[in-house]
Amino acid sequence: MSFPFSFTQILYCTLNTPKVDMERLVGVQIGLEDFIFAHVKGIKKEVNVCKSEDALGITITDNGIGYAFIKNIKDGSLIDSIKTICVGDHIESINGQNIVGWRHYDVAKKLKELKREELFTLKLIEPKKAFEIEPRSKAGKSSVGKAGTGRGTLRLRSKGPATVEEVPSETETKAVKKIDDLLELYMGIRDTDLATTMFEAGKDKVNPDEFALALDERLGDFAFPDEFVFDVWGAIGDAKQGRL
């Protein structure tokens, strides 16, 4: 099969829609009959932003292999008022610093550290037209089938192969949402992938001290305050006890 684009130009892929739909990213549920659409690099944009509020109002994710992009823009937020910034835009640099290769939580931390009233510059790449790759029933049917339920989560990694994992339970999903709410409360960001990483770090721990150590090992650069860590541990405990 030949493709009308280079794979180095791909920003991310969506399932069953050629539209820029952040809820349909490859990285969420994937089934045997799904179609994959590749979104490639389009127009480059440079935007100057004055951080007039602590929270910018954006959620950031990444494709697992070096591209961070805007997953959601909160209505009425600072970024929502800047119409040249759109859902699906790839963040290429912040204040001239190239961030290609960074994980989404590193990008979120960089934006969080910007001082209030500071003027900063974002270089963005807008996604272009999407190209259909082929149905999941033809591309990798056997590997997806190993998920057991016929639906799973595709995890892309910068090192090592992609894997298909079972879809999180309803309780785990609620726990991740609760942690995401705490991230917004304490840090002014929403980041589902970071919240998921924190949940995974604590789901097999037996006390808050073990959880705090696990967070330091995985996400020590964030220097989370003790009160925040304790509240996150409470959300994980509620999930483990079925109270969510």
C-alpha cells in the first residue's frame, strides 16, 4: 500500500472520523472494525499570549512519540479567547524552546511555570487533511483480538513497541477524573494522561508514603505539595474501595 504523505509528517491518528476530534484519538478504545485516519502537519502559526490568569484553560496530550498537542480548550478561558489557537494544534515550541520529544506533562509543567502577566510565544502546527489508512479488520486484526474483549487501549511509546491493553473499568475512569479535577484545583491544568499515570503509580500501593515515593520516582520534577498528594491518595483509596 502507498500513502499520499510521509509518516514523519503524521501528528496523530483518529478512529472512524477524518475530523480533528480529540475524543477519537488512536490511544483510546480500538476495535476490530475501526478505521484509522492520519492527520498530517499543516499551517505553522506563531501566537503571542499574555498569561493574565493562572490557568490557561487547555488540556494537553501527546501521541507517545514526541508530539504534544492541544486536546481540549475550556470555554471562556484565556486560550479560548485567542481564536488562532485550536483543538488539535501541535505545540512545537514555547518561547523559542523546541519541545518536540517532550511528554504532555512536561509541556503542561512548562506552561504552569510561566509567571502571571508574562508574555510568551507559542509556535503551533495546525493539523491538515486526514488520510484513511485502512480498516482495523485488515490491519492487525489478530493483535487487537488479543485484548480479550475485542476493545482495548492502544498505547504508543517512544521506546519499545505499541501495545493493546484492556479498557479501564468504570471505577478506574472515575478515579482518573477525580485526580484530573485535583490537578486543575492545585495546579491550574487538566491532563487526563497525567492523572492516569498518577493513578497507575498508586493503585498497587498500600499507604500514602509508598505512593509519595512512587510519584517522586515517576514525576519528581513536578514537586507536588503534600496536601495534593494526600488528596490524590484519597481518590485512589476511594476507587480501590468502590466508593466512587
